Amino acid sequence: DGGITQSPKYLFRKEGQNVTLSCEQNLNHDAMYWYRQDPGQGLRLIYYSQIVNDFQKGDIAEGYSVSREKKESFPLTVTSAQKNPTAFYLCASSRRFQNEKLFFGSGTQLSVL
Amino acid sequence: AQSVTQLGSHVSVSEGALVLLRCNYSSSVPPYLFWYVQYPNQGLQLLLKYTSAATLVKGINGFEAEFKKSETSFHLTKPSAHMSDAAEYFCAVSEQGGSEKLVFGKGTKLTVNP
């Protein structure tokens, strides 16, 4: 079945540590997105990519980094510069047309030790 | 700038009762409007989407929403709630452009009581 796979489901970060969240899709979508979800806050866009080897900052990119070396993969690194990383992180993908629906992964819960 | 407001962070209904989740939007151009559903510890799934073809939009699982331009609203309804409808629901708005322009509301958590 086609879909988006996020791993791990739970992740713990120590102070000063960088951690990387994985996102893989087999939907042949050009566009991929990373969202951060905090309780009662909805979803906020961190980074997005519309094509391989290109990505753009979203609304809350500080303390995060991404890469898009393959169409299928869009990993997110939460750096030590992100002082409040505890959140639920969602990866999504879509076709690269106007207002296409988003397909979401099942998320990664990141917590700080 | 576009924005969306969901009235009521928590809504509780009895099984079999009407479900009404409210969404109001602000947009300077005719918007695209979406409702997504999120089950516990899962990603979001599209319920329905308004793209100006029809003001009453039918979605999955018996949900529908009506676009009312005069009220700038896009409320989500279901005639009869089922226990399996318990989830968090997000309204989202997008003006002309790609999906990176999508703005989400803060969500409404629906509880269904037996």
C-alpha cells in the first residue's frame, strides 16, 4: 500500500543533542512537508520541499534543518538550538498542484530527557 | 492574511446526536477550505474539501460541510454521531497557491458519549 512512513514513533533527546526524524513516502509525490503539533495549537509548518534538492523555510524553521536528496525521503533534524523541542512531529506529502490534499504520516513524539 | 478560527476546543455529544463543529475563516480572496480528522496518536486524514464547485460538500464517514460566504463559515456536521467519530478535527484554509500556504485552525476535540 502507498503511504508515508515516519520513524521512530517515540524519540528522546538529551540536552545539546541533535536528533533526526525520518520520513519516507512511496506515493510518488513531489512535495513534502514537516509540521509541528503542540496541544491546543494546531499544526505549524516547519519546512517544505517542492522538488528534490530544494526546500523552503516555513513559519517556525529556527532550530530545525532538513535535506531532500531523494524524492522519497525528507528527514528532519532537530538541533540543539531548538530550545523547546518537545512536540508531535508530522510529515506530509502532496502532489505539486494548487491546493492538493495532504497525506500524513502517523507522527513522531519527541520528548526531552 | 488568511486565518481560521474553530469555535470550541472541546465538543461533547451523545451517540446518535447531531455533530456540529464550527469553523470561521478570513481570506482576502475566494478560499479553498478543508476539514481534516486526527485519531489519537495518528496523522491527519482528509474528511472533505471545498473548491467552489458546490457550497455543500459531502465527505467521508457521513460528514458534510456547507460553505457560507456571507458568514465566512465552513461548519462541519454529521446527523448522527457514532462512537468511532471521537477524534480531533481541524479546519484549514488556503488562498491561491500551493499546499504550503495551508493554515490550520487549533482543532476541536470531539467526545462521543454512549
